[in-house]
Amino acid sequence: MRAGRLAGAALALTGALLLSACSSGGGGGGEDGSGGGGGLGEAETLDAISFADAEASTGPAEEVPGATPGGTVYVLQEVSPNHLDPAQVYVSAESNIAKLMHRGLTAVRMDNDGNYSIVGDLATDSGTVSEDGRSWTFTLKDGIHFSDGTPITSADVRHSIERTFAPFITNGPTFIQQWLANTGGADYRELLPEGPYEGDHLPDSVLETPDEKTVVFHFEEPQTDLPYALAMVGYALVSEAGDTRENYDQEPLATGPYVIEDFRPDRSMTLVRNEHWDPATDPARNAYPDRFEITFGHTTDDSTQRLMADNGDDRYALSFNNGVDPGNAPEVASNPEYQERLVQGYQPYVATLAINAERVTDLRVRQAIAHALPLNGVLNAYGGAFGGEYAGGLISPLLPGYEEGYDPYGKLANPQGDPERARELLEEADAVGYRLNYVHHTGTEDARAAVTVAEALEQAGFEVNRSEVPQTSYYDTIGVVDNGYDLYRSNWGHDWLSSATVIPPQFDGRQIQDGANNYSHVNDERINSEIDRIRQITDPSEAAAEWFGLNEYIVEDVLTQVPLYYYKMNILHGSLIGGAEFNADIGSVDMHRIHVLQDAG
């Protein structure tokens, strides 16, 4: 996920801006961990991010000071991956593990000084763009292989892109597919309805592979963000010869430094070194540990308490996604012993409560939900100011175009909610007693927040039917169009430095399909047409302002997502973990820099 704000020339072909890594920042809340302050902007520092040339894209990756290879890192995760096929990976809990196994044409690299760049990963550089911005050419490096020893060729790149059009690929990103098909909706599949599996291929006028080393993308509109998109795990390479279609989700071949030795869903995963990964080809990843022993089912309470105790193997442990739990947040925030082992940063995610527009059709009822929700009660369930900051809109303060103080429902000034105004709206709509089917997942924080949300809605005059599903299947559940639910929490982070990766994926009505990210199922003609119009704006400052204006229309006049809070991440690690630094692109600890420290006894 990408975070930052616009300045200067910004998103030109030669580069952009990205939030610098924050080793610390934000501060906690009051003594009870409540509140939504913390001054997000105080920790914001910006550096230029460049599109790297061939020299800067040559491996091996820059050495981390003091790091030595060897040892085992233990990773305490709450959720087991539901998908291992890179084209199906879009959720951060899956993505952060997948980054150890998969590589794409490009990658985002953070160097020792905290600077970011888009480098050529399997490609020799970050790409060469035509003068009109409509064609991008990539050349593959020598010495790159899949984990079965098969050399990677342009045919594998073509296959990896073409299979994302197949009907069974329903969970990954769709940016490049839509750009190639020149459409903003789910009808991109019409370009290659069965993917490459029936002998059909994208025409050379769209995707060209003139030889084994060269790949050329052709678009009808300028696509200056392609190197960013290609760095997503969802566009990592899949072997043409080794593709087992749906079964690839269970046993994928790797291109990165680690392969799966053993995977027991919902229990554990062991990653070991990939003997066919050559660090000389990889400018973005160090691979210091010999093994990653990942176990699942750890609540944030459990992982935090284990890491605080710092005993046995937990001295070599951390989590990629479990932050410090709310109960222990005050002690961790104030105790110097834990501060030394705490990695903090601001994530790109905005938490919202999605309202199913196909089921809750009256705007007044949706507005009543917004007024009733207590932001303070919800945020407290996730750690208070230690875990986030109240949100007024759908666009993160770290993005260009964000306007400070935007608060159309008075939630920032009145975070406890307004049940009286909510009941007034229900009475106007003749909807007192309106029944809401509310689903949440089984995670500790989500369950806590769900109680608060349900009680507030009932106080305002709603009847709430609350149910829960496992975390591993949560997004698959709410991603079904006919899901039977009215309310469900949705977290979204921008994929790179543009609200074009926030508004269209979530609110384009032409993208309503099972597995898509329009969780509220809104199909509004003005939203759809505005998305098309803003995408044609070439000036990034103007586009950023227009995206924020569309955000205002969605929040005030459509309201199918109620903004809740902007995320912070606070990760504790064991005392024998080195190189633990926050990576703003990942929104977590940079897994490519961590290493095992020598036990002094």
C-alpha cells in the first residue's frame, strides 16, 4: 500500500512522492487509551520516489548494517492465508507473506536512509515509456527462475497477465486488466473471457512479447502509474508450464527468496530458502533468516503478551499484521523496555462501515446509521489513539487532495455519536425499528467494536441482527453480491499515491461482481461518470482535488460507507530480532530487512 501527499511536479513520468518510513510517531491517547487525536501530520515526512534505471535495479540488495544470515524468525499471525496464488492476493495479511515468495516485473525498495524507489525486479529497470505514455517496454533480466528451476521468459509474463482475466481469478487487483481493456468496470473480462486456457491470447496491439526477454504493454490512454501497479503482489509472475489453474492457489511456484516447505491452513506455514533465487538479480530483498516459522490463530492479545514476555522462541518473533492489542497499549506506549522493541508508523488504510446499497435503499436510513455510530467506541476497540485517528472522509490524510477538517456529519467534534438525530431521521423515513443484518469477523477487536456498534444502533431505534464469520473467509463473505447482509466493516488502503486507487475500486458501479471490492454495491451514474472524467485529467494536483470532491459527493449525497478512522500500526518484536523498521509502502515491518541477532546468553 502506498501513502503520501502531492508536492511539486509529483506524479510525472519520472517519479512521485511517498511517505517516508516512520520508526516512531503519533503518540498514544490518554491514560485509558481513548481519544482520536495524535496529530497524523506530525509524523509525516516526504522524500522523492524515483523510477530506477538499470544500474539502480541491479542486485544484490543493499546490505542492512549489522545483519548476518542464518537463524529462524517466528511470525505470530492471526489469520491464515486464504489464497497463495499471487493473482488472488489483495489482502494485507496474505500480501505480507506472499512478498517473501513472489516477484514481479517491478518492486518498491526502501533503502537504508528510508528513501523509496520503484526498481526493476525481474525486469532490468522500472520500464521505458513512450512519449505519449501509452506504451511501456520491459526487458527481463538474465538468471531468473521459478522455484522448480524453470527459466522465466516473456511467455510467463504474458501468461501471468492473461490469466488475471480468467473467471476463477476473483480476488486480486484489476487495475492493469481495466487499463488494457480500456474500461472502468468488470467488463474488462470480455477482452479475454477464459483467460489463456482455451488457446486465446491478448492481441499484440495490447500485450506484445516480440522475443523471450521483451514485454510491451499498449494502452489506449496514458498510464503513467504502470510501474507502481506491477509492483503489487497481485501481478507477480505465475509459471505458464506450472500453472494448475484453481489448484495453483494451494501450491504456487515461487520466484522470491523463500518457498513453502509445509502449510497447514489455519495452523502453520514454514518457509525455507528458494535455491533457485539469485540475490544478484534482486535489488529489493535481503533474505537473512534461513527459515520463517509462521503460526496462525494468534489474537492480538496473545501475540502482544508473548512478545512483551520475550521468552524462548518469542525472542526471535514478531508479527507482520498483529498490532499491539488495546488492553496492553498503555503499558507498551509508556514503558521504555517495550519502546525499544516497538515499530510504529501510519498505515494507508481508512476503516469504514459499509452499507449495502442494494438492501438499505433509503438515504435517510443510511444517514441515521452515520449519526448513530460512536467513533470513540469503535476506535477504542482497536486501541484508541494508539491505534488510529477519527476519519471524516474516505481519503487518507496521507493522500494528495485531502482537506483537513472535513467532517460533514460532525463526527470529529461529536465522536460519541448522535442517537437523537439518528432517531429523527428514522422517524422521517417511517423506519423506526428498521432491521439491520450486521456481520463482523471473529477477531477480538472486531467483536468488541461490533458490540458497541450494535448497542448504538439499537439506542437510535434500529433492530440489529448481529452475526460473525471467521477472519479467513470474511472478505470472501462480504465480497459476494447477494450476501444477505446490510452492514459490515471494510478497510481500504490506497495501492499507490493516488485516490484513483481508492474511489474507483470501491465505488465504481460497473465493478459489482462476486469477489470485487465494491462492497457496498453502489451503482450511481454520477459516480461512474465522474470516475471516467477524473481519470482523463493529466495534472496530478487537479486530479487530486477532483477525487476529493467526488469523495464529498459519496459521503454526503450517497453515503454507502461511513468513515470511522485512519489506521496506525504498532508492532512489537522480540529482543533478538534485528532490522525491524517500518516500511510505509508495506504498512508494516519490512520483512526483507529483518534478521536474527546473536544471543549473548
